[in-house]
Amino acid sequence: MFSEVAKILRNEDGFVVATHVNPDGDALGSLFGLALALTDMGKNAYPVLAEEIPETYHFLPGLERVVTDPRSINPAPAWVICVDAAEQHRVSGDLPSFVGGARVINIDHHPTNPLYGDVNLVDPSATSTAEMIHEALKQAGYRLTPDVGMCLYTGLITDTGGFRFSGVNSRTLSMGSEMLASGFDSYQVTLSLFEDFPLGRLRLERIMLERIEVLLDDQVIISVLYNDDFSKLSLAHSDAENLVSRLREVRGVEVGVLITEQTDGFTRVSLRSKNLVDVARLAKSLGGGGHRRAAGLRTDLPPSQIKKKIEELLREAIYGKTSNPAS
Ligand SMILES: [Mn+2]
């Protein structure tokens, strides 16, 4: 499959690269890394993103090229490459409105991806989409520049939590090594990603920790954040990215859950698991998706109701459907 995509990257022209809404480091690193590499290869290539880029990622090269309205691109693209987007309807910029006659290439590593592309390169064993793009570019004969290396490394570091998460293997580190060999400053990437939060995030974390509920024999920790919390601290919702992982860090805890009220009236649920529970499956059963150890969903239920539902599903996942523990 990599060779098929590599052939298209090498031989074709007229690319739009798109990624998912609420983009994270893998989404943005993959988006800009691939768009920059295609430009280096002499192609017409546009990174598309309809929304604002969180400040954490402003260090990424290629941001100034972003197109917010892909319908303005002339001539219309022959290829639309969606990166790290587990579902078609989550592609930023409203995919149906700009896809036109273009063929869609779907490059992703979410096991819940329904293979919505004309060409699908989906590998759930990859720890990041960025490393898949690295492999495809390598097979296309492209040699990484420091800028592209930095973008892809950002994706790899984000999705592996700095090489800490499940799924990391010697291949992951080889890929990281190949990216680093392109010659950018890795410390700049890790500083920007992990050591540069606004002060308000620390205060938001305090609120989250004050509200924790420890459930199911101390195996689950749930907390909730409301729109008010963000506005009082002048924070964007994207500033809460990955706060949920704090809830999983506790000894004996299997699942951390952060429920966040959204400004559009919806509620977002982020799930992180350690060993036992497949949270991708749980999220999918409620219309979301993700990975076994990190998943999420959006719902129109208010925080208190979705919390009950999640607790029920986690009880089933941890104890089984029929058992009824005294706890
Ligand atoms: Mn990813």
C-alpha cells in the first residue's frame, strides 16, 4: 500500500492536504510535513485548515501556506490527501464542499477508520500518521529537509507522548532517528510541545483535579470542565489538550476520563486507558473513535448524563456485563 501512495506522490500533481478538526500535533505535523515535501518535489500542494492553529504549534514550518477556504484553489486539485482523519465528516474545511472531482487518499492509523478514501493507507500498528507519511515519502524517493523532518517528528513525539505510549517499538525510534538526521533542533520541538503552556492551563489543571471522582474500585478517575472554567482563565478549549492523561497517571488506575463542555453546546469526552480497557471500542459505541489506549467522542448529552453513561460502559468493560460487584 505504501508503494501505491508513493507512486502517486511521485508521478501526480495538484494536491490538497487536509486533516481533522481540533488538530493535534500529529494532524498538524502530518499536514505541513506532507504539503512542504510535495512542494519540495515541485508539485502544486496546499495545506488546508479551516480553523485556527493552537499556539502550541505556531513553531511549525509551513504555517504561512495554509489555505482556509479550499474552494478558492484554482485550478481545482486532482488529489485530496486526508491525514490522521479517522472519519470523513471530521475533515476540517468540509470535505464534500471542496473535493469536487478529486480522488481522495486516506492516510491514517486509527483502527476505527472506515476506509473512506479512493486510496486507503490505514495502518493501526503505526504509532503516528507522521511516521506513515515518512515511509511514503521515503518510498517516493524524497529526502527529508530539516523543515519536513521537524513537522513529522512533531507528529511522532505527540502521538507517542515522547516515546512513552503503548505501541512504541524499535521501528518507532528508528523513524525518529531518521527524522532527526534531517538536521533540525529536537529540543525546540519538545520545549514547544511540553514546556510552554500558558499559566492558565496550570490553573485549569487544578480545577480538573479538584473535581475528580474516583470510581469502580479506584480503577477509574473522571473529571469535568465547563465553558465557564475556560472563559474565566481566558483559555481556548485547545489549551486543555491531553490534560486527561494526568488522570491515568495514578497507580492502579485503568481509565482516565475528562468530560469537557463545548462552546457549541456539545460535550466532548476524552478517554485514556492503561492495560485492560479498549477505549476505542467504547468511544465507537457512542459515535466516537480513536485508539485502544486513547479515544474520544462528541455528544449532545450534557456532561452529567454522558458521565453516567460512560460509567455504566466502563463498569461493563471492567467487570463484565453480568457481574454486580458490591463496591
Ligand atoms: Mn495520530
